[in-house]
Amino acid sequence: MMSDPRLLAACAAGFASAAAALWAFRGLPMGTALFWLSSFPIFAAGLGFGSGAAVGAAALAATLLALVGSLVAAAAFLALFGAPAALLLAVGLRSAPGGGAAFRPGWPLALLGLWPVAVLGAGTALLGGGEALQTAMRLALETTMGRAGFAVPEPLLGQLVRVKAAVIGLLSALALLFNGFAARRVLLRWGIAVPPLPDPASVRLPAWYPLLVGLAAGLFLAAPAGADAVPLSALLLLLVPLGLLGVSGVHARAKGRPARVPMLALFYLLLALFLQVMGPAMVGLGLYDQFRRRAPSAPPSV
């Protein structure tokens, strides 16, 4: 059984992910950075050896964390990185018509919003409601700011509490994207076959996804003042895939241009410096690309 490369990849990735997460939970040097990179081995196993290897790696890593660490550590790893990394590959990898594998980005892109919302809903239910979640977020922020020596005014603290869950979901989604692309690049350097990247111009969310965003916006507007942290966080999390779709649209428009690299470098610099303006712009571009009609394919040459 150990001669099966898929099983070996799953076991190696599971041990590596568990080691990275445990390093963080034990408070060792560079632990935070390793925790954010803990999904890298899962992506490497899945892209190189199939989604089954990714699922096995995530399950093994969670089991090891539960045995050596704690159930809380295993749950945190699964919620932030283990389960979503395996799910992204499970729903995205498909067999290509000519053999090999292809990656369909629609559902994985949607999962970058749906999974954090599901985790948010589960956490709210476990804590006993939105007010309890806000209290827990406030306590965590006060503890973190106190250890760092920052005194945050009450109005600003209240605003941070409202969006803390959304920020965690956004950072988790960005970490998953980074680890996925990094794992693909490393596998290519090692000469391991990986699915080709889809054309950025062809990336679309499922047709029903904008309706879900509209429903979340309605629930947020209907929520009473002071108890809208969960609806607001859910709405912001569901907007993340639309923003990423807008970023994909920027890549599609820059494709083939002579100054593509400096254009994209300037774009990401502006995105990092002016996220409050660029973020809504990317969501708007994503909505436009979601609904615009695709250009008709060229007729086959005779």
C-alpha cells in the first residue's frame, strides 16, 4: 500500500501541515507565519496527485493535531485552512477530455465566500447568538491590543469588532490563494504535472451567487442597529469572491499588453494602499464581468 504515490503524498502533506500548525500553537518562533502556510502541503498533494490526496492530507493533519495538540487546535486548523483547501480542490479538479486534469474555478471561487460564512454561522450558533459572538470578538481584540500596548478608543473598537470576522475570512482566503499558486509553481519546478491555469477572461461565479449576495445585503439592512455584526460580516465575506473576480478581470485586460508586468505591479500597489477605494471598485468590476456577455467564439478554421 505504501507504494501508492497518492497515499504517500497524502501522508507526507498531512504530517507537514500538522507540524506547521503545531509549531504555531506551541508558540515557537515564526509560528504565525508557518500557520498561514499550513495549507501549502495540502495544495501540493492535491494538485500533484488528485483531490483525494488533499482530502486525506487534511484529515490526517487534523487527526494528528487532535492527538498531539488539542481539539481546539484541530478545529481551528480545519476551519481556517485544512477543510477549505481540500474542498477547493475537490470541487475544482476535473478530468480533462484529452486526459489529465483541469481546474474549473467557478465553484472554488464561490467557496472562498461560502466557507467563511458557514464557519461564521457555526461559531455564532455555538456561542449562542450574534451578541455573544460580538462579546467574544471584543474580548479577543482587547486582549490583543492590550498585549501590544495600544489604547483603542471605544468608537474605533466597536467598528473593529463589527468587521473582525470578515477580516479573518479575507486573510484566510488570501492565504489559501497564495498557497495554492505557490504549490503549483513549486510542483512545476519539480517537473510534476499540474492542471493548467484557466483563462482569466473565462472565470465566472455560479449564476446564483449574486442573488445570495443580494439576500445577505437585505438581511444586513434589516438588522437592528448594534446587532448587525454577523450580517455585516457575512455580507463582506460574500463580497470577497466578487472582488477576486474583479482582480481576475484586471489580469484578463492586461493579458498580452507589452507593459503587463509593470501595470499589474502598479495595480497591486494601489490595491494595497487604497483598499477602501479599490476594494469596492473590484467588486463592481467583478459584477460587471459576471453579467457581461462573453464574446462569441471564433468559427473553426477549415
